Amino acid sequence: MKKFKALKPVETLSLVDKVELRLLEFFKDNDLKPGDAIPKELEFAETLGVSRTVIREAILRLRTLGLIESKKHRGMILTEPDIIANFERILDPSLLGMDVLKNLFELRLILEMGMADFLFERKTQKDLEDLEEIVNAEEEEEAKQISFGLEREIDFHGKLYEISQNKTLLRFQKLLLPVFEYVHLKNKPEDFEYRYSSGKFVTHKMLVDNIKIGTPETFRNAMRQHLEPHFDSIFHKK
């Protein structure tokens, strides 16, 4: 049987899509950096052989992403996009499917397992005192048979992100809080009853004690046990 050469994919990009990609290529090919001026719309239109309307729409997309802005007396310049801000615009849990929410929740687990070295390198006495205050409040609520639930969970884990001193990580954690709350509220009562493989739950207080006298490796192990129900629900969910 005769072998045919493979067909090339049908071009489905719109003219604006193509121009947007060409503009990005232009920025990279000319090694432009944030703060550098870029040509005017008319110059782009003449070079690419398209209307200014098409150029304007493509530039508007890049402006929306935070890649371009206009400066008085300078015209358009490249800017450094605020990546997290772009997520903030669209990350509404009610608009996301469960697959996306699940992946975002898994991302939280990945981040919290990976921050150990930064916590031990950057922790301060004040940080430890803040963590102690949070766990003491938890213990008081438990003694009064008050469920601390999601609020204290956010307080504690949010403080860990803060100790890391990574601004992007901290902003991303705050960004994901509505997602965690959304997933938490969808849990059934039986989801909170869990038998740990070690026979006991690693509490926030135990994690604080580990940060005080342990190592990044012992903390990672303790955090893994603390988050075991979440890992188990992901890896062994039927």
C-alpha cells in the first residue's frame, strides 16, 4: 500500500492571534526588556501588512496581560507582567470545574511539602511565637469543644508561607484560599474521620515543635503525615 506524506494541520488561528504571536517573537528576537520602548501601531501595521485595527486588538491583549503599557512622552513600552494578578482575575472557584479545583488543591500539597528548607533557613523567634499563639488558640477551642475548622487551618498554614519569605509563594497561597474553602465545604462529615497509618494525627503543635528542634527532612516527614488524609484521598480515591 502506498504511503502518503502526512497532511499539515489546518491553520485555525485568527489574524489577531497571528499578529499577537508575531509581536511576541519581535520582542524576543530584538532582546527587548521591561522598560524598553516599542514601535508605534502604525509601524507594526505597515511592517506586517495588516490594518491598525488588528494591531490595536493584538496590543490590547498584551496590555491586558501586563506586557505593554503606555508612558507619557515615551509611547508604548514593555513591562514586567504581574503573573499572580492575572490569576486573581479569573480564579473564582464557582467558575472552575472539579478537575481544575483538584489540581489546584494538589498544588497546595506540593508547595507545602517543598517549603521546608526555606522555613528552617528564614524562621525567626517572632515567627515561632506567632505559630505558638495560633496553636494555643486551637487548644483552647478544642478544650471548649469548639471546632477550629478551616479558619485556624488557614492561619497556621498561611503563617508557614509567610515564614518562607517568598512573596510570589505567599501571594499564590492567598490566591488559592477560596479554592481550599470551596473544596473544604464540599467534604462530607465522614471525610473528616480518618485512620492515620502511624496511628496518630500530627498536629499543628507537633509541626511547630519540629520547626524548633528538627530539620527540614524531619519537618517534611511530619508535614507528610499531617497531610496524609489529603494525599490518601487523591492517590487511593475509588
